Amino acid sequence: MEEQQYRLMGRSGGISMALGIVMVVFGIACGVLMIIEGAKLLVSRSKILF
């Protein structure tokens, strides 16, 4: 019985680590894209006529 619990804990830990890594990579990618789009908006700001 205890062996099953240890295996379950090992799988849960592995899945948690994998999801954490995916979330960090996704967060960094979103941040970079937001910086790029913000820079594009600032550059094109002078082209807007009111």
C-alpha cells in the first residue's frame, strides 16, 4: 500500500514540475510578445493624425 502512495507522489511531483516549466516558458513568451507589440505601438504613434 505504501509503495503505491510513493509512486503516486512521484508522478504528481513530476507532473507538477513539468507544468511549472511549461507555465514559465509560456509566461516568458507572452512577455516578450507584449514588449515587441508595445514597441511597435510607440513607433507608430507619430503616424496617427487627429
